[in-house]
Amino acid sequence: MGRLSFALAVLVSLVVLFLPASGVPTAAPGVDKLVHLGVFALLGATGRWARIPPLPLVLGLSGYAVLSEVLQGVLPIGRDAEILDVVADCVGVSVGVAVHALVTRRR
């Protein structure tokens, strides 16, 4: 079940990160950073639930964060690359991995 959850989280992230700008709802400033943080926290937590070791997971998702921003900047989807999105993504990964660790330690 962990791998399926992680796969679904990856699919959600692909939709959220690569939706053309015309399909992204207008929101208050900073909300996009919370969305980035939430999506990558979900990836971090479900990745650990799928039993991916922490270091490869954090490094892989950090690379995915950078790659997704580069692609947003070069693909014709009307989105911009932002370094603060990468920061929010990496914080999200850390939060997801930490939450997983806290939940599993309490069991």
C-alpha cells in the first residue's frame, strides 16, 4: 500500500507542478509556496511509508524539486521558475519525512 500511495502522490505532484498557468487558480501571495510545501511533504511522507530510505528519498525529491522548477521555466506552459519554490519543496520534504518518523515512533 505504501508504494501505491507514493505513486499517487507523484501523479498529484506532476499535475500540480506542470498544470499550465491558465489552469492555476488565482490565490493570495504566498499560497503557492504552501502548496509546494504540502505537495512535497506528501511525497516525503508517502516515500518513507513506501520504505524508501531517508537519504535517497530526500536527495531524489530535492533533485525533483530543482528539475521541476527548471522545466517550469523552459516548457511552454506559462509558468516561471522560482528559487523560493525549490526552498518550499525542500522544506516540505523534510516535514514529510519528520512527520513519518514521529508517527512511526509512537506506534
